[in-house]
Amino acid sequence: MNNISLRSDQRGISIFVVMVVVLLGTLLVLWSSRSALLNEMLTGNDSDYQRALEAAHALVRDAELDIRGENADGSPCASPCRQWGVLDAASKKVFYPTDVDEWHDLQAILAPSTPSCIAGICEPDGVTEQFWRSKENLEAMKQVGASYGDFTGAKSGLVSNPLLASGRGWYWVEILPYNMGAQVDGGPARELAPDRKTPYLYRITAVVQGIKQTTQAVVQTTVVWKIAES
């Protein structure tokens, strides 16, 4: 009788040990699954951001070609580049000024609007600083921005970035008049200044939204194409 009771107790202990081992194994599998899922999410977020950042850099390059009036291959642009001398807010036609008088004409067209941009060309006074931080401001800027290839003929397929192909990127160029009177003699301020005929700097802002709603890449740079006269 005592032997039968002892064997029953042993079987009960064995079942308890097996249940504990199974429970620990289940917890280990769940932990491994969650770790793998977390790693996959982090990798996916990083890949989405890197893709968006690459697209933003491509947009900056496209904006530079737009300012210079060149095609995607660097040749002089004939179509679909901007038409020099044509300022028409209703048809969204503007161009980069080549002298002070043209800048004043452009400013008169852009200034009454908020934001003060047409087709990606902006008068800076009416552009909210770091507008991409506000969903409302960004949506307003999208309506007056330029997309990849709009004025250079560049094809999104050539850069193999799906974000550009799907129209998830925009750029804006703020024209910044340069104070030639404040220019110093010699040094970088002299060497990198624009010439007196076209005294402008161009601040380019490119924004790309990733596949995920929370992914956004922003690249902003300032360029000058006309080097100061010697």
C-alpha cells in the first residue's frame, strides 16, 4: 500500500516538473518571437527612413538642376523647364530671376500668397520656418511645391526609388536676396558670394514621406551658382 502511494506521488511531481518545463519553453518562444518582431520593426523603420533620405537628396539635386535651367543629364533645358520672362500666378508659371528688376516682379506675384510659393519657387517672408514640423503647414506647402522631374524632365524610374515614383516627395526653393553692400573684401565671404548682377542665394528644402506614415526625411541646403567677381 505504501509503495503504491509513493509511486503516485512521484508521478504527480513528474507532471509538475514537465508543466514547468513546458511553461518555461513557451515563455522562451514568446520572448524570442517578440524580439524577432521588434528587430524586424526597427530594421523596417530604418530602411524606410534611409529610402526617404535618399529620395530627399535626389530631390535636392533635381532642384539644383531646376535653378540652373538644365535637364537631368546636365544639358541646357528646353522642355519641360521654366519659361523665362513668364510670370502668371493663375497658371502657376514663375521663373528664377536673373536681375533685381525680375526679382521685384516675382516678389509682387508671390508675396500676396500664404505660403508665398508657386510651383516650388518661394519668397521667404511667407514661408513658415520648419514648416514640415506641422502637418497643417506641410499640407499647405505641398500644394505649392515641385516634384521630382517637374522642371528637369528627370524620370523617377531612373533613380529606382519607389518614393519618388509614387509622388511622396516635394521641394521648394526660397530665393534669398544677398546684401552685396555687406560684402567684405577678400576671404570666403567674397569668394562664395554671388555676382552683383544676380545677387541671390537659394535655400532648397526637400521633404519625403516614407511608406510608413510616421517616416519623414528632410534635407535643407543653401546654394549659390554665381561666384563673386574677381
